Amino acid sequence: MDTRFRRCLRNVSLAALTLLTAYAPAHAADLLIAMPNWPSGQAAANIIKYGIKEKLNLDADVREMGTMTAFAGMDTGEVDVYPEVWVPNFDSLVKKYVEGSKTVDLSPKGVPATQGICVTRETADKYGVKDISDLADPKKASVFDTDGDGKGEIWIGALGWSSTSIEKIRAKSYGYEKTMTLLQMPEDMAMAAVDAAAATGQPIAFYCYSPHHMFRLHDLVQLTEPKYDPAKWHIVMPSDDPDWLSKSEAPVGWDASHFYIGFGSSTAKRLPKVAAFLSNIDFTPEEVTEMSYAVQVDRQDPAKYAQTWVAKHQDRLNAWSK
């Protein structure tokens, strides 16, 4: 056979092999974990991924997605796990999918949490902003004015968060939507603003939740407000009604909050050992704060942080996999 022809045939064969390799279907993961866009959720999603690989020898993909998308995916079986289902934030989703269609399960071990509006200690002491009603006082609200329009500014959360919609309802209910501009932006931008304000002594008010690394970094004060009253807490979410804001009212503090790991009921049937593993996970508030600090402050990659965490906590993994 002509040498040039053999060389040509070999090159064609190599090219064909390359194409076959490139277009061959990749190994499908056993699970899909939906990852939130906040630091502790990013770390937890990856800890679950590597923990399941370590103890159950199953592969999981981690994909960032919003809570509503994650719930819809767990409903259809396309998504298996969501690491932080906050209540009462996601009460409407829990009612629809956990209590209603029963296509989503929640782990029995929740992490206790708090939510509200915070200021720095210096802001509270110097400007007398200590109660949420102070934000509706034009004079006190003006100390948060950074653009000269006469109204203060307050970060109420990231676009797409359920808590952001609820904070908008609360601002209307308390009356400070008229004295404060309600800012929505990614959390890392808002936390950078808090860092800068704390460093320079500038007053700042913002939505806050714990567990969170901000309480480790700064001396923060959560504004006092009327105790939660279910009779006064009427929340309609934007996804449920276009007139949600006008139909909602919440002139009281948040109810005691928790967050849980959510997983598809179909996942529990298909992979019962995974469901048992997820149900045994018992992160502490201190660990969640550490996750948030590592990802947001130390700028650690969530996947690398999770791999290190898993390597250092074999005792916890053993307990979860029983």
C-alpha cells in the first residue's frame, strides 16, 4: 500500500476517533445537587457532594440555580438535592411541594436562624437608630442618605431571594419605604459596603441573617421590632399573585427561622441510602458561619473548601452514613 495513502488513512482514523471521543456521551452523574447563590449554601452543596462520594460512592453534579427552579426540579425528579430550604421564607414552596404534592422531602434536622434589619453598633449608638420604627423617621433615615436625594438607603437582599420580597413587604408595612430607598443587589456587593461603612464609621442599615460571617467580622445590632404575630403576618409572594405587594402586610418581626436540606421524594425512593444520609446531616450554626466566612471572606473555592472539610470530618460523615 502506498505510504502516503497509509499515512492519510491513519490520519483519517485518528480524526474519526477524536470526533467519536468528543461526542461520546459523558458519564452521567448519579445525583444533581442544586446550589444556592449565597456562601454557606455553596459550601454545603459541595460538602454533600463529596460526602456522598466518600461514603456512598455515588457521583453528584453541583449546579447553581434559584430556589424556585430547584423545587420545580425536585418535583419532576430532575433535581435531587437543595441544601438550604429556609422557612418561613419558602413557606409557599413547602406548602406546595412538601405538604401538597409530596414530591419534596425535608430533612428532620434544621439549623436555627434569625432574620431582620441590622446596623453597626456605632450607627445605633451615635444616631439612635435602635428600633425598626426609627427607619420611618425622616430625620433618622436621612443619616443613611449617600446620594443626596434626602432618602436613606437600605439593602433588603439580592434579586430573586424570597426574603427580599418579604423585606419589601415589611418596609411598606412599617412605613420606611417612604423614607428609605430599598436596594437589591448581590450579597457580596452589599457585604463589601458593610465592610467599608464599618471601617470608616459611616452609618449603614441592611437586611441581616444568621448564621453569617458578618456577625464575626463586625459588632452588629439587630433593630428591635414587635414580636412575630401570625395574625399580622400576611405574605403573598410575587410568583403567586401579580398584586402580591398590595395584598401583603407584615408589621411584625420574623418568626423563628430554620433551614433544612430538601431532597426529591423520587430520590428517596431511588436512592434510600442517600435520603438517610441527608436526613442525618446536622450542621451547627457555628459550622455554617465558618462556611460563610471561608467562601466570602477568605475567598476559598466552595468545592476545594468542601473537600478539605470532608477530609477533616470523617467522624461526622460516619455518623451521617449510619
